[in-house]
Amino acid sequence: MIPACAPLILVVGMHRSGTSLLGSLLPELGIPMPGPLIEGDPHNPEGYYERADITDLQENLLIELGHWWPSQQGVLDLPPDWLDRPPTLEAARRLRELLAGEIQRQPGPWAIKDPRTSLLLPLWRQLAAEVGLPLQLVLCVRDPAEVAASLLRRDREAAGMTAWRAQQLWWRHTTQVLLDGRGLPLHLVHYDGWFGAASEAASQLRRLTRFCLQREPAPGQERRALDRIRPEHRRSIADPRRLLPIHPRIRSLAEQLRAFAAGSLERGGLEQELSNSPQPLSLPLSHWRHGTPPPTAAPLDPGEHPWGAAALARHGGHHGRARHQLSHWRVQGTLSAADLAQIALAEAAAFPLLVDPPSLPAVDGCSTEILCLGEPGSGWPLHAWLQHLPLSLEPQRCTLQPGDGAQSSEASGEPPLTLALHGQAIARSAEQRRLERLATLAAVFDRDPVRVDQLRRLGVRAHHLTTGQPNAWLRQPQDLEAIAARLGLPDPSALGPSMADGAAGDPLIVALGSGGPDWERHLGPPCWCLPGFDGLELENGDDERLLAAWLDRCQAAGLQLLRFSPGEKELLGDGYGALRPPETDRPGWMPAQFFQPPLALEAVAEELAWRSAGCPAPPPCSTPAPAADRLWQRQVGAVRAAVAISLHDYADRIEAALESVRAQTLPELELVVVDDASNDASAQVALRWLERHGDRFPSARLLCHQANGGLAAARNTAFAALEAPWCFVLDADNELFPEAVERCLAVAETAPATAAVVHPLVDVTGPDSGSAKDDPSPLLSPWSWQKPRFAYSNYVDAMALVRVDAWRQVGGYVHIPGGWEDYDFWCQLIDAGFHGVLCPQRLARYHRHGASMLATATHRHVRRISRLLQGRHPWLRLPMAEPGV
């Protein structure tokens, strides 16, 4: 006689269907869940309530049987003889031992929760019969669309979960319980019942207690259990039915189960219907917009596949899971980003090609096919890297193929030795389903050592491509003759050091492309130039190789290559298009320096020297403060605003600027002119004008620096001499419209205290301004003051009304060698919390001419000046401040 045992309640159902929530409620009702339970994680923060030893045992059994539950094989029936197979017999022995010990310790109903039990019920029934253990089933059910959404979020990366497979798994787990559990007491708990009205949750809890304990729950037990149900437990509630279409048979079963839980459908009728049509795996899915189910694949042996080591590393050396992982990768045809990340973190000792790096293949006398993955897949930059393959290659015996060579024609005779240049992210190669193809090649070369490591982890015989000793790819005997005949280019030796008219110490330059009209107008020694470089007709791959050979010979002749507007194949930083190798002292190949036009010829040596020095930060700015002599002064009345004119070598233009100030409509106007030690008669012209017209101003003065200090120094001298609270800044070659100061002052006097600048619209006249005699001039400053716009360029002209106290607070203008003192001043104001306000009227005129500071200095040294300002104001995003521009 077998002694009576307390019943064991098996909590079953599909994963993500509320089994863990139910597992948290049973102990509150007095139903123990003994054993070491699995702790929580981000997917189940409060724990899984699964017994770790039993869950591990059942997980491994399904894997050994070739039916790991989340895999595509997990949706299929177990083999007919699965109960008699060795893995099942071993699992039964261990499970029998666990149950035998636990039966002695449990005086009343107790529970074990594991969704995997749904697929293995025959084993549990067999063991329970052997030991006289009564079984009861509590089936957790949740809407299949919510389950699919939750599974996709959790298992898409780890198991390649798809929407269709998630539905098949829901059907499989649910129907197996109903079919294999026939004859056992069964109670169904619907997930929705916990999250409806409070009375509905309490009613479902009481029905559960009556089924498990044959009594009502005690008041304290019911309250504690209901307190454990919280809204945040339902994490896939956002009407997933709108997102994931559900198969009609699966939807029908879900509705029948809801009716069964409500008591409106008998269990016998449900089981009978399932017996007649157990699985919807072969039903047509043409109407289902997520497509047909993916193909299945038999498990693969990790020792026979190049990704085997990666699969083992992905699953901690577990061979069963590694086999299923390989099958999943084969079916999907790719590896996910999560897979690649975990493989990259695994110990190097787990990968044979990292422990024993591959050797180089012998190519002497062989026909060779080179696959080119990534950019550049063709063009002269590709040939620039082919010369660095550590192999003795002969161009006439090599065939270059873009991509993985799938379209290459089959040659007669001996098949070629196939190599590859790999110049793209591993994830991109995975997306293109090329990783398996790479593992079959004799050698794969990649410039990035990190990618070489990743490729070797995936069974690819990868080698690090460096720019060490070049091979003869670009040094064929007849190349010079072919270059002259087919490309029309001279022998680089004729352009080299024999050139006598370059300045001592200046590099001899060959510029590829054009730096713009100004560059071409001033082109001369020590620079050679091919403005039509991008228009060279390259009819085939050998022409591309000849161009690369010509560029290589230029560098060998001591010429500095300078490239304007490089193409994408030349700029790509993650592939072999990155043509400035950092690992050698040899001048970068090819070419060493890239520039985006415009570039002034006289700035080339400066830029090359800066790059050669390692792109150092610019030195701190120092603003001179030269002494000033007072040449003329008048002070007879109060003033409301001022105009400050900085003057240097503009004797022919200063009177027009002064006349525009005299014509101002504001009576209470102050005038300050500062001559910055001009080399012409600028100061004398200004003095004579003031002697004639100075009585127009209540306050006026002419100051003259004893030494030239620059624009910033002149502005600072003028501001320091002011009496007015606001000052309109004017350069000696520009003009104001009559109402300029009065209109801007009206805006200033109503602006908040944080407004430090009032800037008008400014029109432009002069060469290239586009103006006609009677047409309005184009506007120089059409936008209002906004900090984000300043980040990329200065668009507010210096001709603006400035609050003198703000000038004083930021320390005045700063000398910027080459120009942009005004831009820097605006940035200083922004840094100090000030802003500007637009006066939306044309009130000033900017004269564009070749003698302006902008034309003679700023534009020609814009890169250096951009770097200086970028360093002073890190929030700027100046395009020309980047080292490679």
C-alpha cells in the first residue's frame, strides 16, 4: 500500500502568461513552493518563482531532445519515443529523487511552477504514478497577442523570436496541457482576471483557493495576496492586437479558454475539439501580413561549423544550446547585434584562431580572386590598399570582385585562390549574410585590428592589413609608359626636388582638384595642380590602378599630395578607404592631406605645418593696448548714444563714413574716431573733417594710437573714451543710413537689461554683391539674434549698437590674429548671459572690396581663425575648425 501524499499543484501554461504572478500569490494563500527559487531580473524584477534545479533539468532535457522551447523546433511535437530515450531516463531519475525527498516534507498541498512542464506532462504523470503523488494542474492563460509582444521584447535577440513562432509556442504550451492533462484536476486562471475590477480579482482568487485547498481563503490571506497584484505587472497591455495579427485558429482557442475560465464552456468539449485538430502549423498564412513561418533546420555540430566556437561561447560551453543557436543563426542567415557583442566579450582562449593565428596562403603563380567588401569596392583608393597586402600579387593574374563574388564567372581549369579585403563593420557583413562565405576563404584582410579579432572569433582566417613594406602591385615595369599614354600624366620625378623656384623649406605640393577660383588665380610655385583630377577618364580597373601608381610615385618623389573635395571612397573611416594610416611614420597614403575648398594658396604651408606638428591648440590671445594721442576734442553737452569709428589706412574712404554719421537724425550724438597708426593720411583727413564739422556733435574726439594695435585695440580705445551708454560701431569703409542710431536706440531703450546689442539689417554693395543701380542691395544680416545660429558662423555684422556696460563687463574686444574680433565679441556676450535684439530695418551699408580685412586676411586664414574661436568658445560648431577640413 502506497501511503497517501499531499497533492502537488503544477503551475503550467505559456511563458509570459502570468505564471510568475500566480507563483507569488500561492505562498500568501498558504501553499508552499519549496526549493531554491530563481531570482528576479529586468524581465521579472520580483522573481520567477521557479525551482532552479527542476527548471534547469527540464530546460536541458528539451535541448537534448532537440526541442529547446523558444527555438523553431520548440513548436513541434516531441519524438514518439521521447519517454524512452536516454536523456529522458536520466532526467526521470533525477526528478524522482527530488520529488521523493520533497514528498516527505510536505504535509499539505504544495506547488511547483515551470512553463516547461506544459511540454513534459507525460513524464510527470509517469513519475507521480510511481510514487503515489496526486497531481493538480493550474493553467495560466493570457491573450496570445500580449504574450507574443512580451516574447518579442525579451527573446527577439537571444532566441531569434518571431511573431509567428510566439503564436505557435502559445498554442503548443496551452494545447499540450489540455491534451496531456486529461483526467487530472484542472483549473484555469486568466491573466485579465487579475487586472479588472477589484471584485473580479478577488473572485478569481477565491475560485483558485477552493480548487487548491478545498476551502475559502482566510481574510488576511486574501488581502495579502491581492496586495501583491499591481498595475505595473502588466507590461504588454498597449492593445497589442493592433500590432500583431493573430492566426484565426489561435484567436478562436483564446476565446474558448476565456469562456472556459468563466464557466460557460465545458472542459470535455474543448478537449474533444483539440483532439480533432491539434496544431495550426500547416494552415495557410497568406492572409497573415507578417508572412509565412521561417524554415526549420536540424541542429548543427559546433565542431563542424566555423561559428561553432562562437555559439559555445554564447552559451557558456553548453553543447546542446550551442547546437540550437547554430541552427537559429543558419535559419536567420545572420547574427544579431546582441550576439556579436556577447561573442566579442568572451575569453579569447575559447576561439582556435585567436589561440593559433592563421598563416598566410601561398599565392606565387596562382590565379587569384580578391573580393572587396565595403567601400571602396573599386576605384584608385582600392588599389592604394592592394599594394599593402603581404602577398606577391601580379595584377595580370588577379581578378577583383565587388561584394562576396556571388556574380563572378567560373574560369576554366584550376579554380582561383580567393581572398577578401574587408572594409566594413562586422554587423554590416552579418546583415549581408556574408560571414559564412568569408569563413571559406583562404585569407581575409582588414585594416581594423578589432574587426580582425571579431572575424577570427567567427571562424574567418582574418589578417591585420597594415601599411608596412608595399608589394609590387603599383610598381609594374611598364606603368610609367602606360600612365603617360592612357592618363596623360607626367613622370612625377620631373615635378620633384629639382624644381628651383620654390621657397626654401616649403613643401613641394601636387594638388588634386581645385581649391576654388581664388586658388586658381594665385596658383604658382611651389604648387603643382591637377584641377581636372576628378574628370580623369578611367575606363577600367587597370586605369584605376595606374592612377594609384602615379600618386604613389608622386609621394616617392618627395611631393606632398593635397586633395580637394575627396570622394566617399577616400574618406571612409571604418574601411580601407581611410587613407592616412596612423601606425607608420611614412607620409600618409593616399593622399596625406584632405581639404575642402576654398583654400588660399598662402595658407597651405601654414595648414600643413600645423597638421605636421600634431594639430596643437592655438596659443592664448593677447590684446595690445597702445598709448593714444588726442588730436581733436569737443565737449559741450549731454549725449544719449555714440558712434565709434576704427580707422587704419582708409584715407580715401573715411570721409564718406564721417558724412554718414553727421547725417544722423539723433541730435544728442557722440563721435569718437580712433586711428590705429595708419600708414597713410587717414588721421589728417579725419582731423580736417572734424575741424570743419565737429560742431555738429555735443561730444567728439579724434584719438591716434602711437603704435598699431589692431582692430580690437582700436575698438577698446574708442569705448574707453565714451560718455554715452550706447555706442554704434562703424568701420571706416562702411556707412550708416540717417536714422540708424535713432531707430536702434529706440529699440535699445525698451529692451531688457540682458540685451547688449541692437543690430539692424545691413545691405551690401561692391563687387559680387549682386546689386544694380536702382535695385535694393542684398542683406548681410537678415536674421535675428539666436545663439544656435551663432554656433556655425557669424551672421551679425559689426555695425550694431552696443551697451557700453556690457562691453566693460566682458573685458572688451579681444585681438584675434587674422580677424573675427566682432564674432568673438558676440560670443563673449553670449557666454556672459547677454543677447541681442534685431532692429528690423535697413540702416547700414557694408562695402565689399578687395582691400577689406575680411578679404585680405580672414578668408585666407579661416581655418586657423576658426580653430582659435572654437577653442575660446567650445559650444561653437565651426566647420573649418575640424582638423581634416
